[in-house]
Amino acid sequence: MSLRANADTASILSYQSRAPTVGNSRNAQLFTLDTFSSKDYIVKDFIETLSENAQPTRRSAGQSITPGQAPASQQAFDPKPLVRTFEHALNRLKTLSEDLELRENELSGSVRRAEGQHNANIKSRERELERAIDNFHRLERTLDGEADAGGNVAMRIGERLEELDKQRQRAQDAKFVLQCWLEVSERGDLAMLEDVRRTGGGDGKVRCAHIARQLLRISLRLDPAGNRNSGTLQTNGVHFANGMNGDHDEGYSNGISKSKRGGQQPRELIEKFLEKLEKDLLKSFDDFYRRQNFDGMRECAMALRDFSDGNSVISLFVNQHQFFIDRAQLISEDLATDTDIWDRLADPDTEPPGVEPTLQSLTDEVKMVTQEESYILKRAFPYYEEVLTRFVQRVFQQSVQQRLEMVLNKADSISSLAFLRELQACRSCVAGLVEDLKAHGLTEHPEPASSVIAAVLDQQLDELFVPYFTGSSYIEREKRNLGELFEGLLFKFTMYHSRRRKMNVTTNAYLARGKELMSNVRENYVDRLNNMELPAGQKAIMLRLAGMHDKEQSSAQKEIDITEEDGQLSLPYTKRMLKWLAEGVGRGLELAGGSNETPKEVQELLHLLIANMGEIYLETALDAMTDATLAAEQNTRTEADLSYFADLRPAISVLHLMLTTIQLLLLPLAASNLTIRRDLEKQTSTFITRMESKIDTIITRTIDAALAWTARLLAQQKKTDFRPKDDTNLQLDRLQTPTCQSIFTFLSRLHARARTALSSGRVLDAFLLEVAVGVRSLLLNHFKSYQVSLTGGLIVSKDITRYIELFKSWDLDETFEPSLEVLTEVASIFVIGPEALRDRLRSVGVGAQGAVGLAGVERGDLRGFVVRREDAGTVGVQAVLNGL
């Protein structure tokens, strides 16, 4: 290895000594400054380029190897060419670095010189700016230092110039006025004004109007006698030349003659000129309107503003509008001829059909026309809000009001309900029109309408319906309508009970004699309707509600079918009346809009409700039931007629519906007036208490009647029922006595009626418990009154078992169950022997204070049952009695 390394070193040295210098100079020229300043310069590529340039030298050196030597790839690496190449490259880089340093020094010197020059320029500009600021401050101090006269002087100068310009303009105007006055007073014509009118356009016509009006005022002041003797043109008193006064006019009057031309005073000429000018402007406005020239219309409207504040042009626009012309021709248009609409409107049991079709059509057309004309008004009039106000007033006060009156008069001729329903529909329709117009914006579209136009629309709406809400007129109509409807619906009910009270007989007797009285009652009712100032349609409705028809009016002798159902309470009738009331309340709220009179109106409606549904309807029915309970309680010959008890359920339901309606519908509406609300609550509480008291009386008397009839049935018990003959073949299924069966049937029927009348709940439970306790007491006293044999004891046991089964089927309170044990013990007293009886009584009498069960029966009370045993005289039974 050492020998081979020495050989390689020798080869490198010999190659270095033989390497030519030409290659070194060529490599040195491979790169310049541009090579390094190029964007594509990469160090790696630069090194590789230098290395590749050194390869030819190595290849040329390798070609001199002798044939006996190894290939070049197997020879040792020769670094000399690369070393030389990189040495020359380093030298070249050093030279370039020196050149760059020289250039950098030159450029740095140039930059320093430029910076010095720039700084000098900056300092110079700063000194100049400071001098300018100092000059400005000195000027400002100078202006402020002269008694604050600087800015104020400039302002006063401007104001003075403006005043001088106005004086100059007034002088020119006064000069022109004087020239026109001299012309009209001396020559009797207005040629100068005519020239201005013809050539001045819209502004010229406005100026002509001002000047002519000024000339008219001059003539009136210079010739007051002529002003008194003849009529003058009404003006709005606007002066064109503000500087003219009475002194000027007096000066003019001394030199003005009364010369005439054609026999006319100057004032007459001026008035005729103004009339002619106004007519020309109105004609031009009309022509522009027909051609839809809005700019021309606007100029004429501005000129006509000084003629009676523009009333003439506004009247022209409004009066000649095609809408009013067409509507004037159709004002006699008939209302809707569909009789079904008016029939539904007058029928209280059907939903109202809505607003009358022709009025709806009119409001739709008004909305469309007003929205279209608002666009024209905004472009044609500088004072468009005033014109729109007049247009809206004309629409509402003429077209809408006339149609509204026709519709309401037609509805009023049908019935009060038809009028009220149509009034509500009409106001809703017109209010919807007003809201649509305000939302559209009209002249302010697409923004909402201005406050002025919105106030005008609201005012027109109020003025349309104010006559129908003055004072208490509306609530009186509502009360009269509801009163008439209630009266018609309750006609047969009222007639049934009024005749019943007068005859003071029971229901069956009343029905037996009723046919003799009904024809007279009906005839009186029809006569009263005919004497009342009611529309024919309303009379027909009231007759229909009363169960009669119009064709019966011509035959008053016909009989009216009055049944027992007509005298009973009806939930459908109650719901109908409450529905009519709710409709009236809702209508009042919508029409009145929550006014301060609402609590008072609610108070009157509550009085109406209590008077009709509460007193005439509910209280009358309860009084009839009370009379029936009294009759049943006093009737001792036949079974008590408890059919009236079934009417108690509708009475309770009617009372509940009334109370719910008052609490949820009427009382909240009176919340704003505490005094009225307390009065309503007190009145309601008094009425409810009175009705509940009557219901309690009916229930109590029914219990008394039931117990009285039960006692009557028990009194019919035969003495032999519990002492059958010994030879009688008894069957267990026939041990029940007829009296027990009658009582069982009667109480079962009472229970069924009670469940129907009282439904379920505490009232029903309390009612049945009272009946059960009363019957149990009657039974205990009953069995103390009859002698019972041993066989009869089985019959007693069978009857008592039947009674217990009946009571248990009523699902009474659990506290009553022990009371039934007393009846069981009583039954056992009659069927067991003396020894067993002694043991039985001993086991029974262990309770506190000797009480048995919950009935409070003491052991001593059992003696009354024991002595009724047929073997009570025997030694064994006597021993038992001695123990008691």
C-alpha cells in the first residue's frame, strides 16, 4: 500500500509541473460581475461549471499513459487541475471584490451629497412654512384685535349687500308697478302686463298675478268710494312690493286723474285682467291635465296659488275628476238584490255574511283611484298634501257616505240585528280602506303616509260613524236588540210559567186547561208586536223565535202547541242567548275601540243578562221546581212526582254557563273602572247566592218528600207480614214483603233521577247519604212497631238484606258502611234463639259507651227490637231483656 501511494504522489507532482498556464487564464474569464447579478445565479451550478472546465486538462493528461499501464479510471485521483482552477477563480473574485468596493465608495459619496442637499431643502421649506404660519397668526390677531370687527365686519358687509340687492329688486318692482299703474290709469290698458303674461312663461304668469293684485290694491285705496259702491275681487292680501305704504299711495293720489278709456275705471280693468288671467290659467291647467303634462300643471298650480289660495284650481281638479262624474251617475244604483244576504244578516243563529257587495266594490275602487291620483298630485301640485286632503274629503263625504247611508238604511228597515251587523261590517270595511291607504303612503309612496294625511283619513273615518255612536244610542240599540231576541226565544217558556202561576195548579192540571188560554196569549203577543214600531223583518224573526210564523198572524184564533218541554230549561237555548250576547259584546268592542264608556256598557249588558236569562229564565224554572217539591211534599195520597228533579241538571248547567260568561267575558272589560267592577261583582255574587239557595231548597225539599213518601209506604205495612200463619208454605224467593218492594222501586227511581240531575260529585253523594240516613232511621223505627214471629224474622231479614243491597249499590261514603251493620244486627235479633241472642248482644255491647256501629245506637235501644219478638214473654228472652 505504501509503494502505491508514493507512486500516485509522484504522478501528481509530475502532472502539476507539466500543466500549461493557458487553461488557467481561460478559466479566469469564465465569469464576470454580470454572472453574480443574474437572477439565475446558483452557487452549486457555479462550482460545477468551474469543475467541468478543469476536466479537459485531466483528459489530456490521461492520454499520455503507456500501453502497459492501467486504465485512467483505475489511476489515482489528480487534484492539481482543480486546485489550479479554483486558485485562479479566487484571484478573479478578489479582483471583482476590489472593483465593487471602489464603485460602492463612489455611490456612497454621491448618496451623502444628495442627502445633504435634501436636508438643506427641507430646512428651507420649514422656514418658509413657519413664516407663512406666523403671517396667518398675525393676520388673525389683527382681525380679532380690532374690537372683534374682522369676521363681524365681513358678515355685516354680506348682509348689507343682500339688503341692498333686495332694495334694488323692490325698487325695480316698484318702478314696474308704477309704470303699469300709469299705463292703466292714463291710457286705460295693461299692455306691459300682457307682454309679461305672454312671454314670461310660468314665472311670468306668477309675476303677472302678483303685480295685478298689487295694482288692484292701489286702485282700491285711491278710490275707496268705488270700492264701497261695487263688488271687488277677493284676494289673499299678498304684497309684491314690500316697501310700499300708505304715504306712497297718498302721493300717487294727488297726481292721478280719473281719466277713463271706454268708460272703465282702472280697478275694473285690473279685475277683468285678473279674471281673464285666472281663467286662462285654469284652462291651461285643464289642457295640461288632459294631456298628462305634469310640468305645465305644476306651473299653472303655482300661479293660481295666489288666487283664493288655490281653491279654484283645487276645485277644478276635484270636481271634474272622472271618478266623481261616474259615481254621480251611479248614485242611484240599487243595493244587492240577493235576499239570502239580507236574510242571513237578520238571522241571529247564522254567521253574518259580511259587508254589502256594492259598498265593498266602492271601497276597492276608492283605494285604486286614490293611489293612482296620488302619483299625479305629487307631480302636478307644489302643495299636493292640501289637494290630496280635499280629494280624500270629497271621496269620503260624498261617495262613501252616501253609499254607507243607503246600506244602513236598508239594514235598519229589516231588523235591529241586521243594522248592527251591517254597521260593524261597514266600519270594518272602511277602516280597512283607511289602513290600506296609510300603509300605501299615497304621495309618500313607498313610505307610509305623512302624519297630516293619516290624521285626515282617521278624521274622515270618525266623522262617517260619529252619528251612530253619539251618547248612548249604540248601547241602547244593542240592549233593544238582545231584549227582543231574548223575549222572542223565551215566549213559550214565559207564557207556560206565567199561566201556571196564575192558575196555581200542578203541571198536569195546567196542561189540561192550557188550550183554553193559549189562543188569547198568542193573540196578545201578536197584537203587541204589531203595535210596536218594528220592521216587518224583525217581527218575522221574533215570531219565528217564538215558534210561530208570519202566516199565523192573519189567523189569531189558531191554537199554539204548548208542551211540558216548553216550560223546561234548555241548554241549546241558553247557548244561543249567550252566543248572541258574546256577539254583541265583541261588536261593541270593535266599534267603540275600548272607549271609557265600555265599563258602563258592560254593566248594562250584565243587567240585561241577569234580568232575562237569570230571572225570567233560570229563576222562573227554579221557582217552578220549588213549587213542585212543595206539592210533592204535601201530597200524601199518591207517590211523590219527582219528575221535576230531572230539570235540576239543566238549571245547574245554565247557572254555570252564566257565571263562566260573566267572569271570562264581562268582568274583565270593566277592569278599568274599579267602582263599576265592584258593583258588577257584588251583583253577580248576590244573584249566584240566590240561585244556589233555591237549588239547595229544591234538594232539601226533595229529600223531605222522598222520606215522607217512604214513611207513607212503611205505614202501609201489614201487621201480618211479619207474623205469617204456621200453615203457610213460605218460599224463600217470596219472603220479601210488598212494602219492601215498593220502597226499593221508589228509591231506585229516586237514585236514577238524582244521578241524572246531579251527575256525580259531592252534591250527589251528600244527597244520597242524606236519603240513606233518613231511610235507615225510618226502618229502625219501623221495625220497633211490628210483632215478629220466628218465621217473620226471616221475612224481616230478607227485607233488611234488600235495603242494604240498595244502599250499597249507591256507592255511598265508606263512613256509612258501619251504619248498615245496625240493620244486620236488628235482623239477627228476630231470627236467633234466646241463648244465642244473649251471646250476640254481649259480643255487640263491648264498644265504648255501649255504642253499636256509627249510628250511635246504644244497647238499651236494642230492647225495643227484642220486645217485638213473638217469644218475648218466655223466660230466656226475659233474661236477655233484664240484661239490657
